Amino acid sequence: MSDVLTLIASVLQVDAADLNEDDGIDTVAAWDSLKTILLASMIEINYSITLDNHDIEKLITVRGVREVLARHGSE
């Protein structure tokens, strides 16, 4: 299991094994706008990067999180 899934699961307080690439704000009940902001903060802390508003808007699916991290060279 990837560190990304572990981080997302930790923020959402769900089992990482239950998450897949297409999961996000529309499919995971615990994933709301507040958790998205918390996820952004945890990403900045854990990956030592700074996210802009465009990045944060992408943090609504597992795939989106991976894309943001890849853009910052962290995935």
C-alpha cells in the first residue's frame, strides 16, 4: 500500500485498503471540504511542499492527490 493511500486514509479516518484511485469527495462519505483542507495541510507537512489554490482544488480524488504530488515531484 502506498504512502499516499495511507496518508489519505489517516486524514479521512478510513481503512486504506478500501480506497481506490477513483475514490474521492463524491464516493467517500468522510471526504468533505474540511477534510480536503486538512489533507492539503498534511501533504504540505509530510512532503515539504507548498500547495497553491489550483493544487488544493485537485485534492478531491485519490488520483487527483497523486497528480498534485507528481507535479511537485513527490510521488
